[in-house]
Amino acid sequence: MQYVLDFGIPSPLVIVHDRLTAHYGRDWPVSVRSDPIDHLVFAMTSSRTLGKVSVDAFCKLRAAFQPWDLMIKAPYEEVHTCIQNITYADTYANFIPAALRLIKEKEGRLSLDFLEEWTVPKAQAWLEMLPGVGPKISAYVLNTSRLHMPALIVDTHHWRVARHLGLITRETPFEKAASCFERQIPNTWTAKDREDHHFMIKQIGLDFCKDGHLRCPSCPLRNDCAYGKTTIAN
């Protein structure tokens, strides 16, 4: 299916999305649509961390602190022991309990279900007031939890690939990338479209566009990538 902008011309991002769909197909795993608090805690353990390490950390937290209210007043050392192998363990051992505490203080209970009634920009802005929560984590919570809202998750793979493709400039900082992509996404895209796009861009980054290990000649986006065309020509 081809998505188009209002004036009938597909954006570069949509062209890339269609190329990737043709290459990878549509059989992407469906996220487990569980409690947004679960997704928040997991996302906070996964920053710059390998998937299996963050899953292990999350499982340890869930085993030690259920319900999650128990973590709000937990000693730093107990939280740190559970997540000590993630990249920013020292920081997130403070941030995760602080974020949960702030949610409960503001809402009277530990729940993010109220965000379902809000617009995506408003919900993301609220989440990003929490300690340790930026655009990637806020989008992950909204898109992959049972809220399933149309937020686009942008990680470092997405940022790297997009800079090579020219979807954003080489100077665009990671923190500004998501807003640049949003301007290229048609209103017809659903939450699932955005989730699939995230999975596909991340996969192309892992398969063909890794730092120091570029595989431009075999990349399915080589004809749409100025950087790849230059590399192949040289």
C-alpha cells in the first residue's frame, strides 16, 4: 500500500517504508500490549543496552518489586542490584523509582491509563517530565503498550540510517529527529504502521547500516540512499 501526502507526492520517509515492506514483508512481531507502567520500566532499562540484558534486568525488577508501588520507596542498592548490568545502571537506579513516585504523586495511583484520552504530543510531553524519560521512551510507552497510540519510536539505529538516507540532515541531533520524521508521516498512518516502521528501520540498521560495518551494495535501500550511492560508486 502506498501512502501519500495531501498533495499526492509520497514523502521520502514513505518511499523508504514501502521499500522496506517489500523487502521484509509484514510479519513483524506484535508487541505484548500490557500495562504502560511495565513498558515504562522496561524502556528505562533498555537505553543503549542489549535486548537480552535489559530483559534480564526488567525480569529481576518485576520479581523483586510487585506491585510496582514497592519500588517507590525501595533502597537504591536493591534497585541497582537488579539492573547493574545495563548501561546506565547508576543513573536509572535513581530515575526509575523517582519516575514511579512522581506518577503516583500526580495521579493518586500508579497508572498511565489516563493518557489514552490525550493527544500523542500532549501525552509525550507529560511523560517526558518524568526523570530519565525522553522522546524514545515516551513513544515506546505510548505505541507498544495497551495504549497503542500513534507515536513513532526513534532509536539510534533509526537516527543513523535516516542521516545516511537524507531523511534528516547530518547535523540533526538525536533529540530532534523524531519531530523531523513526524512532519513526513501522512495522517493515514496508524499506530501499527508506526510500530512496523520502527522495527524495519531498526532491522535495516542491524543488517546493513551498522557503524563501521556498512553493507551498502546489498542494502535494499541503496537506490534511495545518497550515501550508499556514493559509497558504491567509489
